[in-house]
Amino acid sequence: MGKKRIAILTPYPFNEAPSQRFRFEQYLSFLNENDFEYTIFPFLDLITWEHFYSKGKVIKKLLGFAKGFFKRLILLFTLHKYDHVFIHREAAPIGPPIFEFIISKILGKKYIYDFDDAIWMANFSQNNARFHRLKAYWKVKYCIKWAGKVSAGNEYLASYARKFNADVHIIPTTIDTENHHNSIIDYQKEPITIGWTGTHSTLRYLLPLLPVFKSISEKYNVQLVVISNENPHFDLTNFKFIQWKKESEIEDLKKISIGLMPLEMDQWSEGKCGFKGLQYMALGIPTVVSPVGVNTKIVEHGTNGFLAKDLAEWQAYLEQLILNSELRERIGRNGREKVISDFSVLAIKHNFIKLFTP
């Protein structure tokens, strides 16, 4: 008997988007080991992806989307060759769930639907604000309803999915602690670096903490580092920006002594999968996070991280970590152990493989 074939439909090119890299791309080698073979079908090509979050370039974006729709139409005529169809987030980044409807209702394939954010809520880049209604956020419930199985990143997302589908599996966003996040930081490094990483669209979460950084930098020899695709130009004395690069991602993260994951207390944040915190913790970086959503499942307060609910707590916990190198190391090492046991590729790989079994 030959290998089972899987068609993987993604919005973005392979090995480019964090949601794809850490949701399923890390498991592809395990699919091969378990008698599956796969083909990835991205909607956006690399050229369109490079312009996707930039200002302007409307013609190039439109041409890229037209090409994506054409490729999807052609794909429909070949899906009969595949035993499974796996859709991450959506078959097309804009428009109604036409392809999901055709795949399920006309072709009769009960696809596996995977999502890792509260994507039924409006959330968009300001550079694409004019077009955000084209995303048709309402379609998510139908993508879930028509799926054979649903893979959700946390309990909040799963509870939403269960309103429309009975076969829902929680597959957390995971870290490859063997081949990628496979080392720990230097706990004796000076000066102490308070760090944050993320895209420009989430930099807003750092803004409320700027008074805390200002106060701390006046008292201690510390530096604030932001690793992102866009420089926020914070007006702080000890501020440093590092341009995010996939090639140097791990080494840049290891420059951080204390990791930050502030969030707003809202429904969108409830749907987040804690990935930023997991990245820090996997490298042994002591981490302070907002107590929202899955963060409260990942972080055991005072044991493998800190949960800060207001500015006073953010300042207090940061100062504790700044002043105590033994505390930083204990919290950091416990954080890495938590990731390895509950949120690593090795811990979750069998659950992922089961998505493709009856």
C-alpha cells in the first residue's frame, strides 16, 4: 500500500509566516515518517507576500491575488488524487469561503481545518485597512462547519469551533526544542536586556509599558530591545532596535535577558496561542506576560514566569528579575522545561499525526 497523500492549502508561502511555521510546518518530516506524503499549495507567491503588508503597491497585490485565485481553481481539478486536504486558516485570504464550499459540498472531501487566532474578529494591518472587509471574517464559522475535523490552537478557539463542529482537537502552537530553540541564554550577560519580539502590527501592546521602561532605565543599567520588522523609534535612552531576520532569529532572541509579552484584556487576545512567551521560555529566558487567555495555562506564576496584570506589577516583577540573577536562571530553566513537556514538537507530534487518521 502506497503512502497517503495530503494536499496542504495555505494562505502564505512555505517557511515564511510564523503561523504556518509553528502550526504545522515543523511536523512535515513526521508525516513522511508515518507513511504520508504532502504537497503544499500556497495562495500567495513569494513576490506578493513580500508586498502584502507594505503600503501601496495595489496593482502588484491585485495581480498576486488574481494569480492565487487562478491557482486555486486549477487545484480543484486535482484534489481527487489526495486522501486528505488540510486547510490552514483559509483557502483564500480574501472573499467568501468558495473553495471550502466546493471542496466539502461538491467534491465531498471533509477537509481538516486549522486555525490559531480569533480570526472571526476583525484584525488587520493599517497598510491594508481599505481592503480589510474583503477578508469576510464571517466565513470562519462556515470553514469550521464544513470541515471533517478542526484543529484549534487553544481552548478558547476550540470552544468557538465546537459551536459549529463536534470533532474539534486542540493542537497548541509548538516550539521545536531539538532543532531550532535548542539552547539557553547566558544568565550572566551584562547589561540586562529587557526584550520583545513581534510584528509591527502588535507593537501597540508595548506602548502602555513605556513609562515602566523609562522608570526602570533611570534606576538600573538596563537596555530595551525590540526585534521586529519595523522600528518603533521609541524615545528612550537605552533603546535598541534589531531588524527581524529568519536567519538570525534565535541568536537575536538570545540577546534578551527578560522577555515581555504584554496583551490587552480583550477577546482577540483570548484567542492568542502564547507563541511569543513560548519562544522566550524555550530559550530559558525568564518571561513576564499579561494574564490573558492561554498565557495563564503556560505560565505558573513565580515558578516558570510572572503574570503581570497592571503597570505596578510589570515594574515590580521586572525589578525582581533585574536584581536577582539566580531568580532569572531558576525561572528561565523552569520555563524551558514547561515548553519541552507541554508545548514542544516532540510532545505534540503524535496528536498532530492523529488528525490524518480515522
